[in-house]
Amino acid sequence: MLLFAAAALSILTTVGIVFELGKEALLFFRSAEATIGEFLTSTIWQPAILDFGIWPLVLATLTTSIIAMIVALPVGLATAVYLSEYASPRVRGVIKPILEVLAGIPTVVYGYFALTFMTPLLRSILGVGAVEIFNTASAGIVVGILIIPLVSSMSEDALHAVPMSLREASYGVGATKLDTSLRVVLPAALSGITAAFVVSISRAIGETMVVAIAAGAGPKNFTFGEDSLFGYILNPFVAGETMTGHIVRISGGDLSYDSIDYNSIFAIGLALFVITLGLNVVSRRFVARFREVYE
Amino acid sequence: MTPLPPDVSGEAPDLFTTSPYMRRRRRRGAVVKFALLLALMTAVAALVTLIITVINGSFGLAAVENAKPPSELAASLGHPEGTELESLGKEDLVTLLEAEISTNLGRRFERERRFFDDRLVFEDPYVLNDLCMSGEPPPACSLSARSREDVYGLVVERVVDPTIVGTWSFFDSVFNRGEIEADAALEHPGAELIFRSWISWDFIRNPQSPEPAVAGIRTALFGSMWVVLITLVFSFPVGVGAAIYLEEYARENRLNSIIQTNINNLAGVPSIIYGMLGLAIFVRTLEVITSGSFLGGGGGATANGRTIISAGFTLGLLILPLIIINAQEAIRAVPGSLRQAGMALGSTKWQTVRAHVLPNALPGILTGTILAVARALGETAPLVVVGASTFITTDPTGPFSKFTVLPIQIFQWTSRPQDEFRNIAAAAIVVLLVLLLTLNAAAVILRNRYSRRAV
């Protein structure tokens, strides 16, 4: 019975998350200053003058996540294909621990890396004028590096699950190693790889410290029409604050309970929870499907 | 591991090497293999660059301006020229303090903690006596006297008062030394240029300080230890219990499958969400308990829930799914024959689990737990939300103290615009990485020993 209680605590945790986030978010939307319509449509987030539109934060989150995926997908997938199809056991023995170390480094260290290495690097390549000290591009690239191990280990598991007979059949009809890896094994593992991608996106969206340190410390408010679309709104080299970054900055200060600021970060948290949970559930579906095929 | 295409050799013309079509295919294969290798090397290069960046920040030249040169101070007490400040005894150091700092400041230090057990230096004995009788006695009334190291720290901080006016990274310092020396002489004429390792014993021993030259991570290290301890005490029994239930007792029913799915999903929730949960539940709703005020305010003068115990429980919830999943795998790996043998001898289910399953699964469970603890040690975001203190200099005294932890310290120092804070952030990162590496090595050793036994 005691053991069951221990297991049931996990349910309680989920209920706690949903309940607390929901309660505070509800207080937020019930208050006179914010409405759910404004929250979901406005492109200005400025609590000081009671503007609560989530889009500037979502846009920054999307920017860093997309950049992260552009870095992590090709590198992570290529690493997985190499490790699973080409590498000798010795190479695997060296590379796997390196990836594990990369995965074990705390995110705050990656934040330091983004600010003291990646940003100066971008600025020396593209010019100091073009790249702000805090910018979403640098944060995004480093988040990408951070999730390479996740992409590669999940993809490698998927590739490993492809039965040997498929590869042997491919060689049997005269295909080269390249054809076999890319045209037979990869498509066969596609659902598992997709799952890896979806989990990685969710991880990139939820990633906090790197963006809190390197992406910027104020929402990038914008108005369609007035602000240049590519020069400012979609420009990754401009500072922008993500959803997670905003929560960290607001709660890092002295926050009084029942203030609109306190409630607002819970509304953001709820949005974040729903997005990441949704992505994780989707990814689990993919994994379940791909298990059905080969087991 | 995959079989190679059959090797064709013999008298017949070798189509694999002579046909231009085959050659093209092979070349393409080689190009793609190289591209894959390149991608893999990118990942390796990222790790190497990261480590180099941290090292680059942890050592380097620093221009230091001292308000009072330490050599003169020793001489002012009548010691021979060239006596090191560090070699002075406690009496001498207190004399120095008496001569150099204001009486008011001295009184403040003495009320925090006395300099000597048998006499007072700055404070009037009657005043202190009165204060100790009052409703809010200063800490000095109950604490023993300051140690020599403590006094030495005060002398360095308040009298020598070193200010770092400029710092340079390691590679800069090594390759452009001449240029830097010229720059420093021009911009900071009074400063002394020294090659400094930002990681030092003093850095580990000193408490937090607004002055990067003397700032250290002791407060943060103690904070990290306390938080991880609470995390472990909470999540290890609960996690292992849950794993035993799910693997050994749970029937295949709807509730149990929901629990399992739920645990898997929890493992994917962003850590900052746990921070918000901790803020809402442990810090706010359970404030009476987590602030320690249910003990009659005995724990500390904090009176709010932003304490070590809140942080520990928050991280405990965070790593619980990891511990459960790992422990489940370890329990599953115990052969079923052991259970059947136990049952056949007439032991109950619980006896079997306790005497056979758990001891066999223990190395695996411990490995998973160590890795989860490593994760907790490096977590930052949830603790910022739960409310780690931004600036405290006193060591935590128990679960109800205010706290700061190593990653938070790194975060705050990194966020400061001044270069010298980046240097101490890098030094703190080195300490954190060494700690994590030790934990990981322990896990690997445990795993290897275990797998050797199982074979």
C-alpha cells in the first residue's frame, strides 16, 4: 500500500502542476487587466502598462527553437547514422561517452558558453553592428548543441531497432552501404526518428538557462506594419525574451504573491506545459507505432 | 557490424573496381561517409570548444589595485620588511583592523562575531551585555570567537581592499602579454598586473562577496550540498518504492498503466515548470512548514518559504521520474528465476523482493540515482523560480535556511556585465564540472563492477 502511494505521488505531481498553473492562470484571466483574447492575440507584452500579449514571448521561443533544430537535427541525425551504420566498436566506444558528457553538462554552463563564446563569434563574423550582445541566434545555436545528444541517442535507438534482415536483403540486391543506410534503414526507422525530433523540439522550447542568459532580458514587442518584418520582427540577431526566459527574470526578482506579475507567469507556464506535454504525447504515439511494426 | 558487400576476387575482370559506374557509386559512398563523420566531429568540437572557453575564462592576467599594499601593512606593525601578510598571527591581524577601520565598522563586526573570547576590541562590554539581554540579541552573544582565517579575510577585504580593474582571458594573456602590459600601464598606472588562477583554495573557502577578487563559493557549495541531501532523502525511498510497486506488485489495469504513462510524461516536463509547482506549493501554500515557523521560528530569521527544504523537495519531484524509470529497469533485469526460487521456499512476496530482488537490483538503482543527483546538482531554472537568494554570505545552518547553490551563483555572475565576474563564473563552472564528473565516474565504476558480476 505504501508502495502504491509512492507510485501514485507521480499522479499527484501532475495534478498539482495542472491545478496550480490552472488556478493562477485563471486568476490572471479573471482579473480586470488581462483577457484571454488579449493574451492570445496581442503582440505587446509590457506588464508595467498592463499589456499582456504572449506573442512577443512565443515568437522569441519559436526563433530560438527553430534555430536550435536547424543545428541539432542534421548533426544529431548524421551522428546517429554514422554511429549505428558505419562506426567501428572502437569509435563508438569513444564517441558515446563524449555525447553522454555533452548531455550531462548543466544548462547554465551552456548559457555561459553562449554569452562568452558564441555571441562574440557571431559578432566577429557578421559585424558588431549587425548582432546585438544579447540575441536569439546565439542562444538558439547553443540550445541546438545542447540537444544534439538527445537527437542522436534517440535516433540511434530507432536505427538499431531496424532488423538486420532488411540490411542484408538490401546488400543482397546489390545496394551499397550508402544506399542501404539512407534508403532502407533510415526510412524504416522514420517513426522513431520523428519521435526523437518531436521530443527535441519540446526540449528546445522548455530550455531555460541558455535563453535567460544569452537571448535578452526584455520582450521583443512589435507591431505589424510599423516594425520591419525581416529587419526586426523575424531578425534572430536582435534581443528577444522567450517564455522561459521571462518566467526566470520575473520570478528572480522580489515577487509578491497575488500580484498580476505573479499570476501572469503562471499563465505563461501553463501555455508552456500544454505545448511541451502535447509534443511529448505525440512523440510517444510515434514510438508506439514504430514498436508495433518490428516486434 | 553490418556485413560488407561480398568481396569479388579471382580471375574474372573485377567489376567492382573497374566499372566506372561502380567507381562513381563508391566515391559517392565515401563522400557521404565523410560528411557523416564531419557532423559527428562537430559534436565533438562543440564539447572541446566549450571546455576551452571555460578554461580560457578561469585563468589569465588581472590588474589589481590595492588600497593598502599588504607588504606595507606588515611593516607598519614593526615586522621586518618583506614579511607576508599571510604569515601574521590573529593578534597582529586584529591590531591591523583596529588601526585601519572605523570603530563603527569594528563594532558591527564584533556584534556579528567576537574577535576574542576573553576580551572585546571595539565594542563596549556594557553595551554588548545590554544587547544580549534585549529581545533580539546579536549573533555574537551565542557564537564563539572568530578564527584567524576569518580575521585574515576581514583584513584583506576591508584594509587591503583589492580591486580588480581589468582582466584578460587565458589565451590573450599568453599570446599578447606585451600588449596587455602596455595597456595596463597606460590605463591603470597604480595597478599591479598578476597572472591569476581564478580557481584557488580561497575561491572555494571564501563566502560570496560583491568584490570578485575575494568572492568565493563556500556559501553556494554548502547550499548545493544541503539541497541535494534533502532531494535525495525525499526522492530515493519514494522513487524506489514506486519502482518496486510498478514492477513487482502492479496488476495490468487501467490505473497502473495511467501511472506508468504519467511517469514517462513527467520526465519530459521542462524543469522550470517544476520550479513553478515548487513556488506555488512548497514556498507559498506550505509556507508555515517550509519556512520553519511551525518550529517556533527557530530555524532562521527568514520567515518565508524560500528555503532549502522547498528547493530540495522541488528538485526531488523533478528527479523522481528519472529515479523511478532507472530503478524499474534495474528491477526488471533481475532474473525471474530468483523470484521463483524465493517463492518456492515459501517466502512471501515482500520477503522475496527484500531478500533477493532488491539486493540484486541495487547497483543498477544506485547508478541511476547518482545520475539523477548529478542532474539535480546542475539544475538552475527551477531554483531561480523557487527563490534562491540572490546574495547571502552566511552558510546555511539547516533545512530552513535561505540558500544559494552553485549553478545559481554561476548564473548571477555570468549575468553581470563586468569581465571579472565572468572569470569567477568560469572558475565556479570548473568546480561544478569537476563535481559532476566525479559523480559520473562513480556511476560508471558502479555500473562496470555490476556488469562484471552479472556475467
